[in-house]
Amino acid sequence: MKNSASPGILDRLSTGEILVFDGATGSYLQEHGLEPGGCPELLNSERPEVVQEMAAQYFAAGSDMVLTNTFGGNRIGLARYGADDRVRELNIKAVQNARAGAPDGELVVGSVGPLGGLLEPLGDISEDAAYDALAEQMSALEEGGADGVIIETQIALEEAILGIRAAKDNTKLTVMSTMVFDKGPRGYFTMMGVTPEQAVEALQAEGADVVGTNCGNGIERMVEIAEKMRAVTDKYLVVQSNAGMPTLVKGENCYPESPEFMAEGYRKLADLPINILGGCCGTTAAHIKALVDAVKGEAVAM
């Protein structure tokens, strides 16, 4: 159960504490029985012990907070699996599963990923439908007892802003938002042309409590993106790095960056400072342990 007397995310950040997120969700679940093309969110109901053990391993590695297994847990995403009528159930169970692995006082954050299509007029998702889907998911995450939500892996400001608005309008949760940037000849941009600096300013203007970047890059590029973000704000930032970019080896994605290699980058991020650090694709409990040892200066027993 959530301990309502425990300090929340913003309370802990306000003391100067660096908070540590967890590592990858998708690759962990794939290694523990998620079929190719399967629906990760259904595991919250069908194999809750797998989701609970994932959270427990990340907390044991030193995570201060873990994400729920709800990246695609909105009505539009779940409709692809015939589960669009199970939004409330699956999101509540996801929070409960993450909380089951949490030591007293540690935090659970609801993962809210992209809707899986573009908003009108570029795509076929109306603004009203998007807002309603996001609000429904976030309300369920709050009902389940989440401490915050993160509108993550975004490429378009319009969808990220809708997510922030839906969270602020319909919940009292701490709201984070992160975008994915690619490096090209002219620097870093999302697929929709947003720079790191533009992302920070727009997402904060909409009311996000914490903004930043996740996915799409290894630790060295994440340091470069974080420097650009920190240059335009003194507010809270979050970075969740991939363990590099994957290569296909014998039919499996292999990520090249070791825990020790990433730890050096995490130290640089902590020095900027970046207030919340975590892992994304390819990162494991071993990566999180190395991160904690690097930025908190204390060994974590595994």
C-alpha cells in the first residue's frame, strides 16, 4: 500500500536529492515470457508476478521510483488488442504490481506513452479523442495510487502538451514529460522538428513539474542533450538513457553500453545537475546499480 505520509517526488527533489528511476520494461518482459507482438499491459492481469518481480529487482538495485507497465495502456493503444474496455482495470493493477515490489516510502510513477498515431490534421486521432484517452488512463493511475505520471517518448509537442493538460486537469499527480531526440547535421531534433530547448520551454509553460528526455540515444548523446536543456532552465530535469543503440545478433537486440560505461555519463549528468536519472531500452538492474553507485556514492547490496 502507498504510505501517504512519505515524502512525494517534488518534496524529495526540493531537498536536492537526485532521484533514480528504473531501467527497461519492454526487454525485461520479453525475457520473461512476453510474446513478440504481444500486449505488455495484459501481463498486469495475466502474469502479475512477473511485473511485481521486475519492480522488486529495480528497487533492490537502488531505484527510488519505478514506472508502471502501462506504456500503451490507453484506450487507443489497447484497442489494438481488443482490450480498450479494460483501461481502468489494467492501469490500477499495474500500479498495484509496481507497489508490491516497493520498499516503504519509495515511489511509483505511471508510464503514459504515445497514442500510436498522429493527431489531426497530420493523422486520424482527434484532439478530443486523444485528450479523453489520456485523461482516462491518468485518472486510473491516480486511483491505483501512483505518485506521479510521466508522458514519455514523445516526438510531437501537441501530444505531449495534451498529456500534461489531461494530467493537470484530472489528477493531482506530479507530472513529468519527456521527448526523444535524434542527432542530425543541424543538431538534435525530434522526428517532428522540436529541439531540446523548445521542448523544455513549451512543456514547462504548459505546467509540467519535470521535463526531459528518454530513449533513442546512448549515454554520451544524452549528456549532450541534457546540457542543451540545462542551459535554458533551472527547474527539474529528468534523463532516461538507452544502453546505446541496439544491433541484431542471432535474431536478438543487443545493447552495447555496459553498466560501467554508462556510470561515467551518469556522473556527468548528476553534475549538471540532472535531478532524476534512469535507464531506458537495454538497461538492466545492473545498470541501475552502477548508476546509484556513481551518483549517490554508496554501494547497493543486490
